[in-house]
Amino acid sequence: MAQMNKRPKHGPNARMMTEKPESIKKSLRFIWGYLKHRKGLLVLALIMVGLNTVAFLAGTNYLEPIIDNFLDPRTATGTVQQRLSGLASGMVTLGCIYSVTVVSSYLQNRFMVKVSQRTINEVRRDLFHHLQELPVRYFDSRSTGDVMSRFTNDVDTLNEALQNGLTTLFSSSITVTGILVLMVRRSFLLTFLAVCSVPLTLLATGRIMKISRRFFQEQQSCLGNVNAYIEEIMSGQKVVKTFCYEDRAREEFYRRNEALRRAAQLAQGYGGMMMPMSKNINNVIYAAVATVGGLMTIYGTMTVGSLVVFMQLVQNFGRPINELTQQYNTVVTALAGTERIASVMEEHLEDEEERKREALPEVIAEGGLYSLVNDGNGEFFWENGKERRRVCGEVRFADVTFGYTEKKRILNGISLWAKPGQKIAFVGSTGAGKTTIINLLTGFYQIDGGSITIDGIDISRIKNDDLRNAMSVVLQDTHLFTATIADNIRYARPAATDEEVVQAAKLASADPFIRRLPKGYDTVIEGDGGNLSQGQRQLLNIARAALADAPILILDEATSSVDTRTERHIERGLDALMEGRTTFVIAHRLSTVRNSKAILVMEQGQIIERGSHEDLLAQKGRYYQLYTGAAELD
Ligand SMILES: Nc1ncnc2c1ncn2[C@@H]1O[C@H](COP(=O)(O)OP(=O)(O)O)[C@@H](O)[C@H]1O
Ligand SMILES: [Mg+2]
């Protein structure tokens, strides 16, 4: 299988911290992918922003005729009475103009909140959806905190930028243009003076921006580190306490927290320098314009009204530029966050692999990928476009090699053949590669060489979901969800009746302890089953697998935490469960695998002995040593 050898290797961390134009483009493209679904609202919001700005400028502009016609005795005409009534009607007009700004800014905010909240909602939804489709490999190589911060920090910063950044960007640019037009119409000389502030500000802030951008990314990355550590230590509190690790955990936290402070201080410090800097430049310019303008009115080349309006414009000219620089921080942080979100979204999907495989010419020629179908009478079939065969549960590994990374090979030439209904056991030291074999059989990871077939079908030709549906698996790591016990067992088959759930629990010997709980099957399990013993959790996991009722059963150290008496108890249930199913058992206690059809002894990724219990004892090899106590596991 050529396509199996080319499995993608991901770098240790798919996110890139360097902000290149390409990545900005990528972020923008990503956001636009969402914004374009609500173009209407966005346009409405921008129209409101435009209206708001125009009304504001019109209001400022209207001050000139009011001052010149009715207030300044040098230019005003008419009687005092006429001037008073003129002033009054001018004020009313001004009031109307300003109420437009109030209404439009209210509406603009409402529309923009809608746009951003809906966008964020979709981003979160897609991110969650996507994460669920990612292969196990992705999560095995990352901390939960790191993945979590895509949802928390990165989504938050994006939200902030969408809600305020976008409109500010738009309103600031039209304000600047409008102000320029109004200024030039009044005095070219003064405009020139006022505009001098722009290159000065840009020159001063440009350098700071460049530096602070780097610190902002650093800050986000440090924040991720801090969060990941909190998550890790909180979820491992028991271990932390057992080993009195608190002080060292505290130290490590201080270190990361300190790194965050340093990065944040630099980022915010540089970011915060921009505002006062550009403000100061603006103040100097304002004073210069006021002086020259004052002289011009004294010499009569400019009316007082015109100067008042001009000064207003100069003052407001700095504001949008300030806002732009202010929003810059938000936007840069958001772009960096968005890029990380986009990178997650670009991660290789499990499904995608399947789609690719399905599109291969040889797969198409053979009728496409196989699905698992149930004929309704409890019979399962493998089916693709060309054929339909009964699911028997025959599993074959032929010379399988595998490594989690390219550098280190974990499995070396594993071959085995489980006939339908047989019980195959794996024994061997921890780290020998037993769980890895299960990871390959369930398709969590793809093999590097050799082949794995079920009923003669290469598992790469079976759809992932269907491959897993064909197996009831009790994983080595138990995991329970925050839900009732019944629902946790039902996880395997949501449609199962209460009767079936109880039946499965009985099979797993979980029924007695569940009944002793205050609310029985309706007891809510909190925080991954913290209120249950490890053994009880295992029993629930077995009950879950029993309910799944699939042709292949996999038990990876399923009873390792259960006492020997309960284990013997379960064994009867398990024997019933194994009846007619191909079963793979990994067990630490050799007593539990004795009755297997074949026992495979694994060491360092290889099968070193195989045979029935009696065969192996007769061989007087590793198994014999283990069994007689001459050697110990681990
Ligand atoms: N997700 C993983 N990524 C990288 N290496 C792994 C991973 N899981 C297991 N390994 C390595 O593979 C080897 C076999 O592990 P495993 O199959 O879990 O052993 P067993 O189940 O026999 O105790 C170990 O050396 C372990 O370090
Ligand atoms: Mg294991």
C-alpha cells in the first residue's frame, strides 16, 4: 500500500509565531470566509458608520455660518432680533444633525455586535467540529491547554477586533478624508501645517509598531504557556499533592507567569507609547496652526467662524489617527490569533485522509471504501460498490512496522492471525508495544509498512467510523463524561434501552456497585469519574464495550485496577461477551489470559514467543519465566 507509507508528519507545533505578509493574508482570507456570509449586515453597519461620520463633519462645518452670520459683529448683518432668531434656527439644525450621529452610532454598534457575535459563534462551532475530526495523533502531541487557548484567547481577540477594530478602521479613514477636504477649502497653508503631523506621527509610531508587533505575538504565546500549565497542574492535583510538588509547580508557574509579564509589559508598554507620543505631536501642531490662523483672522484673510471650524477640524484630525494606532494593537493581536485558528483549521483531517483514499484510482476500481452495514437481524456485512461480505472478525497483521515518529520505530515486523471468534492475548513489559497494536487496529495511527486486514479487507479500505464500529474497545485509559452512569454506558450505543444498559452493567459486574450509589444508574459522574474508584471506572468502561456489541472485542488492561475477586467475577461475564467474537486481550495478570487460543509474548516491538499456554510453558522461554515467577513483568 503505497499511500500508507506516506503518512503526514506534523511538526511539533503547527503554529507559526512569525508574522509574514503571507500569514496576514491568510488570516484576512480566513475572516473574510465568515464575514462574507453576512455582507448585508456588514454593509448596513458600514453605512451607519459613514452616516455618522458625515453628520459629524456636517455639524462641525455648520458652525462657520452660525458664527460668521450671527455671532461675529464684524461679519454679521441684520438687527439683533434677526441675529437671535437666526442663531436659534441654526441651533435647531445643528441639533438635528447631531441626533443623526447619535442614532447612527447606536445602530452601527448594534449591527456590528451582531456581525461579530455571529462570526465568532461560527468560528467556535467550526473549530470544535474540526478538532473532533482531527486524528488522535494531533491530540497526543499537544497539551489540552494549548488547544484550549484557540477557543479562549484567540477567539476573544478576534471578537474584540471585529466588534471595534473594523468600524474604527472605516470611520477613521473617512473622517480623515472628510476633514482634509473641509480644511483645504478653508486654507491651503493651514492645511499644510496641520498635515505635517501625519508623517511625524507615522515616523515615530512606525518603529514602535514594528517592535511591539513582535512582543504582542510573544505575549500571546506566553499566555498560552501559562494557561497550559494551569490546566496541567489542576488536572494533576492529586499527583502534585502526593509528591509534594506544590513548591516546584509554583516555581515553574512563577517562571512562566513572569515570562508572560515581561512579554506583556514590553508589548503593552510599546503599544501604550504610541498614544501619548502622537498626542504630543498633535498638540504642538495645534498650537502652530492656532498661531498662524489667529494672525490670518487679525489680517482679515480668514473669518473667525472659518478659524473656529478649522481648529475643530485640526483637533479632530488627530483623533482618527490616534484611534487607528490604538486599534492597531487589537488588530495585530487578533491577526496573530486568527492565524493560529486558521492553522488548526488547516490541520490534516482524519476524514480528508479517507476522502483522498476514496479518490485513488485503484480504490475506485475496486468499488470504493468499505462500510459496515447491519442487515437488521444482527448480522453485519462489509459492503462497497462491488461486493458484500459477512463480517466474521478475522484479523491479520502481516509484517507490520510502525513508529509514532519517523526517528523511532516502535513495532518491528508484527505478524499475527486471529481466526473468527478466537481469543488472542498479548503479554509483555510496559512499553513493549501492546497498546500500539491496538492503536493501529482501530486506525488511530497509520502503519508504516506491512498490512492489517479484517476479513481479508485492508483496513485502509474501510471507512474510519465503520472500522471502529466493528470493534468494542476498552481502552487502557478510562474516560467518563459528565453525565449519568446510564448515559455513560449508553455512550457506545445511544439507542440502547434501559434494560440493555443494565444487562451490560451486569455482564461487567458493575451492577452491584451502581445499585449501591444513592441515585443508582442516574448518579451523575463528575470530572472524569472523580467520585468513583479506578476499578469502578474500568467496570463502567467494560459495560460500555459490552453494550457496543461489535464483532471484534478489544480489552487493553481492562481489569488492571480491579481486585482479583471482582476480576474473577467479571471473567465469567467477559467470557460470555467474548463468545463468538474475535477478542484481543492485553492483561497484566497472566491468570486472565491462560485460556486464550494464542498468547503472544511481546518485547520491544517484537513478538518473541507465541502459542497456547501449555505450548509456551513447554517451551520454557520468557513466558515460562514470567509464569513461574522467575521473571517479572517490567
Ligand atoms: N502517542 C505516542 N507518541 C509517541 N510514542 C508513543 C506514543 N504512545 C506510545 N509511545 C511509545 O511506544 C512504545 C510502546 O508503547 P505502548 O504500545 O503503549 O506499550 P504497552 O501498551 O505495551 O505498554 C513506548 O515506548 C512508548 O513510549
Ligand atoms: Mg499499554
